[in-house]
Amino acid sequence: MFRDETTGKQLNEPEIIRKAQHGDKDAFCHLVLAYRVAVINIVYRMCANVQVSEDAAQIAFLRVWQHLAEYRHQTSFRAWLFRIAINAALDILRREKPVIALDQIEVSTGNSVDDDVVIKQQQEMIEKAMMKLPEASRIVLVLREFQQLSYQEIADALEIPIGTVMSRLNYARKNLLHALQPLQEEI
Amino acid sequence: MKEHFEHWMDAYLDGELTDIQIIKYENHLNECEPCQQEYERQLMLKQSLLKVRPIQGTKNADQFLSEIRLQMRASQPKKIGIQRIIWYLVPSALILFFGAMQTYAWVTSLIELIPGANRIIVDSLPFLSNPIEINPWLSTVVQTGLLWNGLNWLLDWNIFTQIFFIFSASILYFVWMALWITNHTTKSNLVEF
């Protein structure tokens, strides 16, 4: 939890954002740490490249720093931040066009190398199936399933109507279910 | 509502339905076997997706942050954008303009009540009167210009121009506020389908 240096009071997220908007770099760094993994993962699901994801995440956070004054507190900060991250990722992907090698998707199980070979295989299968989804549907699925954004927040982040969010999510899930049928039969 | 409430499945799983919609959907789910099967499959998919763990990146948090800090020194945050100022500037300018014109109307109508006051003011303001006296054509040009631009009503600020101005300014103001509201608030909740 971030504390105000002058009052020693613990601040909640809107207060931290306000401090950052007034140029407090420590408050902003707190936001960076809070959202670092989320932003890296969103970009990673778009390009399947850790290096590119980290670069895009850093660019996104710098853009957020530069444009923080434009953020309006009526909207979700997560949605606003993720929109900038997605745009930064798209810019980098357009410039660099990394080749998505499905065979080289990096998987982290959180366990030791020898453990859970089956889990790792399943995870690989899921990730590969996700990478085969169209980008527009995949990003909606990622924001919903991995970042737990509401439909409204996804709509705000991607600047699309809620109806489109729902249809893309439905399409992504149907395709994923079809692709993961062998895995589901195993379970 | 569509048969099998197909599109409600996702919203139900994602907690996006209203209380009434949840009751409706659960009633349907209890009676509909194909939907129950689909629901089971969707639940399993959600469980499968939970197995995908987030990547942590190659840099640790401190390194990631220190690189951002370095670049932050070179790039200062932008101050409140001109776009945000314009949102407040337009309605303020409308109100100020109306106030200025109204004051002008009151002052001129008061002056007209005093016999001979017009001549005294014109004589005491050489900067205003001289250009027109020296160049008599100037008055005609200015008036023609205003007439041509449709702004001649500004010189004759009476009750009709006031009503007209208030009416048009109100429309402009409400359109502006509607734009402001749509731009500054989140959109409505889940749409019915």
C-alpha cells in the first residue's frame, strides 16, 4: 500500500492516481509495479514474445506518465491503462512484426522443471489454441479471463460497443472449446 | 429472447446479468438439458484457462522500474490538455458573450433616455468618432460587412435579438453539455439481447 510521505496516511488507488497526476513520481512508480505483470501479459497474449511484451509495457507506462493529466476519474483506470498498452503493443507489432512461433511459446507453470509435465503440456495446448484465435477475439478473451475486466471496461479499453465485446467473447470461447476438445475429454 | 438463451451463457458465467436476468436464466438452465451441457463445457473451459499462469518477464520488477524511471526524467508529463480547457471554454464564452451584450443593451438604452447624451458621448470619445467623421464611407462599409455576415443584429440589441440569442445559445449550450456528458461518463449497462 502506498503511503503519503507528508501525512503517513495509506492511499487508495484513486488518491495515488491523483498524486501521480500532480507529478508525484513515486506514486506513479507504485502504479507501475501494481500493473506491470498485467500489462506485460496482455501484450504477451498478442505477440507471444516476452521481450517485445516488456518493451511494449515500458512504452505504455511512459505514455501513461505523459498523458496522465488526461485521465478522467469517472472511467476505469485499468481500462484506460490497458487501452494505452494495447495501442503501444500494436505500434510495436506493426513496426517489428515478430513472427509468432507457436512451437516456441514460453510457458510458466510456477513449479519446478520436473513437476507437472502434464500441466505444462495442457498449458501449452491452451496457449497455442489461444494464439490461433483472431487477434480481436483473443484480446477480448484475455481482458475478460486473465484480467477480470467487466464488459464495460473491455468496451472502454478497446473502444468498441458492449455488443461487440459479447460477440467476440462468444466467438473466442466457441473456438477455444472446439480446439481444446481433446484436452477436455482427458479431464 | 432467443431459444436456449445462447448469448446469456457468457454473461451469466461472467457475472454480467442483472438479478432478474440471473433468475430467468437459472430457471431456464434447470429445465434445458442442452444448455446444462453447454454450461458444463464452458465451466471446464474456464477451469482450463485458470491453468494458464501469467508470465513474469525477463526483467525483475526493480530493473523494469528503474528503466522506466530513467526515461521518465527525459519525458515530462503533459499538463492539462487544450481539449479539456475547450470543454469549459465554449459554454463560458457563450455566457460571457451574452452578459457583455446584455450590459451593452442596458447601458445604451439608459443613455438614450437622457436627451442629448448621445452627442456628448460621441464628442467625448474622439477615438471612436474621428475615424467615421474623417472617413464617412467607413460606417457604410462596417454596416454592410455586418449585414453580409448576418451580424448586423449585434448593433440593434433589442428584445427580439435577446430572445433569439438566448434561444440559440441555449441550444448550443445543451448540445455542448450533451457532448460533454457522453464524453465524460461510461456507457450504459449490459444491453438486452
